[in-house]
Amino acid sequence: MTSRDTTTSEFNDAQTPPYESPLSLDLSRWMMPIEALCATLMVSIVLMLFGGVIARYVFSHPVGWIDEAVSITFIWVAMLGAVLAMHRNEHLRLTMFVDRIPAQWRGLIHAFALVAISAFLIGLIGPSIEHVESEWMVTSPALAIPSGVRVAAIAVGMILMLLVIGAYALRTVSKKNLFIAIIGVGLFVTFCFGIAPQLNQLGMINILIFLCGLVFFCLVAGVPIAFCFGIGVMSYLAFTGNVPLVVIVGRIDEGMGNIVLVSVPIFVLLGCVLDATGMGKAIVDFLASMIGHVKAGMSYVLLAALFIVSGISGSKVSDMATVAPALFPEMRRRGNKQSEMVALLATGAAMADTVPPSIVLIVLGSVAGVSIAGLFESGFFVAMVLLLALLVLARWKARNEVTGLVKRPSLKAIGRLAMIAAPALVLPFLIRSAVGGGVATATEVSTLAVLYAMLIGQVLYGGIGWKRLYGMLVETAALSGAILLILGTASAMAWAITQSGAVQHLSAFLTTLPGGWMAFMAVTVVVFLILGCLLEGLPAVLLLAPIMFPIAKKLGIHEIHYSMVIVCAMNVGLMMPPIGVGFYIACRIGDAKPDDVIIAIWPYIAALLVGVIIIAAIPSLSTFML
């Protein structure tokens, strides 16, 4: 698996020559203990969850303290992982605008981004310590450990990220640009404090100023998405009212602390295991032997492989990185154009993101309070609607394809490949049936799936060396930290929007649209298409789900149906050029020029949009299995 799930862009601008300061600090060796600690904590989570499953289902004796221990360990993994992601330049951000800024200004914009992040971290270190002090008086029921031990992870993470940012700024930013950026941010803060009484009188206009305007400005400047949300909500609370900033820390804690979210890093790790062991390639080879010889066969194989592999990894990038290297050489040999292959890869990955275990579905279920088992059941069939749309288009495009020279494998060869792929093919069906049938939670299933994949991979697929396993654990912690920090700050921003009263006004407007629930669905599709382009999937879901779901409920829309519509629309937006950042990830994995793929991808985008419209218009497609 690559180091990112969807739209990760390096915090460091490769086109900005680094300024090497004599005061620069090489933090690599100081990160080694944090990496080791993250790897140890990840192993501890997996083992504790596995022990809990054995105790519950084998010995019928649940161990009460395991959930508490996992909760404590999990938030430390999340915050220390966020520190690693900062050090490794892997926090998610939008680079499209920064890359188009003239080179002479790029260094200054980079400096402003670093100083803005530093200001946010400095502003929250005090409140995060205050949050630890307030939580220290609360003890966990089973372990009798002060809750402050758990939330101390937030304070430690903030301090460590500030140190990393400081060292990084000294190494990559000239003194002149850094000085200008500090003065500029300082003047902005001073000005806002100076006019705070006037801002306080503006009411909900402040939502547009800080939670829309300032957040968008930070996005354009290349500030990582998690910090864009955090800067916006901190500015809104600090300059327009009397709400203490410790509320932000509390919301971050609540947003990251849901025990359901433990399955996110576990499924990320599962994607790493899938790639490392070659289980994904075994599935691809078997599918190619079955249907690769028919007209449009390799396109069918690519889409089917994405559908099946996504049921193991839960990650679009992992899916694409597994399937593309295994199929593209043969597709190229058969005359497929590189641009068409990458277009199908990108849209196929968007289609497959509702196939369980989708990380987006897990997070959405946690944020919106929707049954994850229900989302898994519905997501499988909704993905089939989108799959059918892409299959029809692929067959039409291959109408003139010549397949006479393609040799069909023998039954013996197919049987051999089936035997090799069988252990891997079992996994997605186990995951779906276990969660969908209520046999086990997503967290428990993710743990069992990782251990199963590692065992099968070790015995049948060549195994994983200790060094590579260690790297996968660190990689998982860093990616999970980047994802979960977005979840925390988006939770704080959604809370601020809700408390402002804007949701009530928005609800009154959307519930009275001509056309009723269908009009609201149309607005939803457009909004999530746009946000899918700009923010990437998870931030869009985290920000709007708490706001839009109550409105959908008022209009009588089933929560599972609505979930499927927003996830599908968001995924299509993610792959829409010229802004959709997932589109550029697919181009990079497929080694194609974006300018060439832009022309080829639109028919596939249109096919997906037809599928989304059908899903939105026919609720039973999402709910008939519930």
C-alpha cells in the first residue's frame, strides 16, 4: 500500500528550493523512538482486540478492561501518528492552487502556511493541558486510570507537532520569508482582536468570514486540511465570542475517541498486508484467467479486481496500487491506450469505495450515528449499480476490439490459479458476512482479517519480513494520524456551525425547496461532487454529515439511502478533473499524463453520474437488504 489513502499531497513543495539554516534540526533520529512506540502500540491494539474476541466468542467471558485499554492506546496512536505524518510530510492538503503560484511567491506562501499551523498549535497547547487537568479527576470504571492519561495524548501531540514544524521551517524557509509570515499572521491576529466587538455584532456573517472564507484561504495556501478546519474554528471562537478554546480540544477528543474508529488503522494495516504478501495479485491473476480472453475482458478484470480487492483493503489508493501493476502490462500489450486504462482505474476505484470494508463508510457510520452493518450491506449492492454502469461503457468502447489472438488458458491453469487465489478470495466475503450479519463488529472483524491475512500470507504467499512489517506499522500509524486529526478538527468545525444556528436556517431553506426530497437529493449530489473535488472524501463527509443528516431525516429520507448517495457523489467528485485530487493519484499510479487522461475519463465519469442519479432516485437499491 502507498503511504496515503486518497489525496495526500506532500507538505513540502518539491518546487520550492529548501533554505538550509545553520539552526536547522534533523529530527529523524528523534522520530525513531516515536516510530517504535507507534509500532508497539499498533501491535498492542491488534493483540488486545484479538484477545477480546477470543474471550467473548470462545470462552463466553468478555474482558471489560480491553475496550478501555484500546481506547487509551488508540488516541495515543492517532496523535503520535499525526506527529509522524507531519515529519514525513504526509498530511492531506490541496496543492492545485499552490502549484500554479509563480515560483518567486511560492516560498512566502509556504512560510505563511507553516506560521499559520504553528499559531494554531500554540493557541491550543494551553487549552489541551487544561483539558488534561479537567479529565484527570475522572477515572475509567474498569482500569481505574485517570482519563487525563488518555487525553494527554492530544497535548503531547500538539507540542511535538509544533517542534517538528519549527525545525521544518528553519530548514526550508528563508529568514526573510519567515519574518514576513510571522509579522503578517501577527497583524491578522491583532487586527481581529481589535475589531472583536464589531465582529461579535455580525452574527452568522462570521460563519462566512472564518469558517468559509478563512478556511478556503488556508486551503488555497496549501495548509493541510486538518489545520484549515482547526484554524477556522479557533479564529471563529476566539474573535467572535466568549467560548473558551478548551471546547475545541474537547470536540477533537470526542471526534477522534470513538471506539468504532479503531477499525480505521486496522483496515489500513490490512491494505498494507494485502500488498506486501501479493494476495491482491493472486486475485487479479485468477480473474484474468477466467474472463481476460473475451471482448473487453481486461477491462472487466480490472473492474472486478477493484471490486474484490476493495473488499479487503478499504483503501482506494491501495486498490489502485495493487491492481494497476498486475494488469496494465497485459492491457497495454492488447492495444489499450494508457489514458483509457488510467481513466478506468480511477473511476473503478471510485465505484469500489462503497464495497465493505470501506474506511469512509466506517467513519461516516461513526460520525452520523448510522449502523455500520447496514452501511456494509447496502454498500455492496450500491457498488454493483456503479459497476454495471462502468461495465456497459467498457463493453461499448471495446466493440471493435480484436480478441482472436488472445489464447484462453486451460482449465488446469485456471484451476491452479483458483487454488492460489482461494484463501485471498475468502477474505472479503468473511468481512462482509461477519459485519453485515451482526456476528462481529467492524473493529473485531478488522483485527481477525489482519491476523488471517498475515497467517495466510506467511504460509502461502511468501510472508512479510520483520523489517517490512515494522515499516508497515509505522506507515499505518502515520496515515491513521493524518486521517483522524481531520476527523477531530472537522468535528469541532461542525459543532461551531451547529451552535451558530446556521443549520436551522439551512434546514428551513432546504426542507422547503420545490420538489421535496428529490430536490434535496439533487442539491446533495452537487454539493458533495464539489466538496469531493476540493476537500477529498473524508473531510467532506466529516464536515457536512452532522449538518445534512438531520435535514434528510426531516424529509423522510432513510439514513442508509442518504449515506450511499453522499459517499457515491463524493467519490465521483474525487476523480473529477481538473480539481479532483484522486484523479492525479490515479495518474501517478498509472504513469500517465493528466492532460491525456482528462479527455479519456469524462465518459466514465458520466457513467458513474448516471449510476449516482439512479441510486438517489430509487431508495430501494440502498435499503432492500436491510
